[in-house]
Amino acid sequence: MPTDLRIHLYADGADVRDMAAARQAGTVKGFTTNPTLMRKSGVTDYASFAREALDATGGMPISFEVFADEFDEMERQAKLIATWGDAVFVKIPITNTRGESAIPLIRRLSAAGVKLNITAILTLEQVREVVDAIDANTPAIVSVFAGRIADTGVDPVPLMREAASICAAKPKAELLWASPRELLNIFQADEVGCHIITVTSDILKKYATMVGKPLDELSLDTVKMFYNDAAAAGFKL
């Protein structure tokens, strides 16, 4: 595995067993989750899951997201989640479901010393608003969904490079490349100056086994795969 990368890998998911395994492997530096991932993993008790996740991650940074749509309730949830430990970052979406800006809430919480992970960011204007709102003395993560930007046919690399420049105005702000689509994104995110990239278990496995593999060896492995699958299927002509 590469040893010269500056970027930190955060495991993204809601399976406590995967979290414990990632921590034990020593590859990741933190963890993130969200309500969608939690639902897919069958989580029904938010607080109980959080306690298990905190035990599994052993004091490493971990982000838990509010799930309200009204800002007053978001604020209440955020302050409660923040009490779960020093390693906890509270994920706040950049808007609610009506498109109303969460910037005033972000400003209040950050000023109060709540470590935030501002999520669902997709534009540079949103990055600028967030960086302006967060307190210079409070750690924060600015999560830009580069993978979703790429899904629209737009190259996220120039945008992420500019986002890194914007985040530099607040030394305790870390730029996170969210929703990666392939292993290459780790190296792209590192090159443009992102501090963190979230990775799924599939990308983590590729990171451990594929980086630096000779391409001629990979070519041969691919040929063998095709041959063995054809044989296993019993194809005849």
C-alpha cells in the first residue's frame, strides 16, 4: 500500500463489524456514516448503534448525522450527539429538504464549539458559505460530494482543487472528498489537497490489494478469469 499519501482515509458505512475490522487493519484514520447507510444495515435504534460504533472505532474521529428537517430540532439533536465523545463530529446537511440554508445553524453550532461535518455540499458557493460560517477555533469537516458531481458528467477535480484553496482560510477546516466512485479518486483527492476521503469497504479492499500491481500481471489475471468462468459455465460451441 502507498505510504506517501498525505490524505486520510475514512471508512464510510454502518456495519459495526466492518468498522472494527477497518480500525484493526490500521488503514483508516476515521469513520463516517449517515441515515441511508444505517437503514441499509438494518439499524433501528440510533443511540444504540452509535454506542456500538463508538466502541468499535476506539476513539477515532467518527461522524453521526442529524435526521431532523426543522432547524430547531436539528440543533437539539446536534448538541445531544456532540455529548457522545470528543471524537464525534456532527453531520449537518447544507440545507433542509425545502432547500433552506443551514448556514445560520452551522454558524451557531460552530461558535458554540460543536465539531461539525457539513454534508451534501456540491457547489463552490456552498463551500464558501460554510468556510465563512465555521469558527476558526473549532474543528470542522467540509464534505463535498465529488462522486455525485462526477455522476453529472462534470470533472470534480478542478472544483475540489478550488475547494481546498477556499478551506485554507480556516486552518481547522478539513476538506473531505465524499462519495468516491473508484480507487483512482484517492490519488486525485490527495493531489488536489483534500485532507480526507471517505471509502467503502470495496474500495478499501482494492486499496490493499491492487495499488502498484503490474499491469501485465493484471492482464494475465483477467485472461484467467475469463477462461475459468467459461469453463465453469460449461460453454460449448
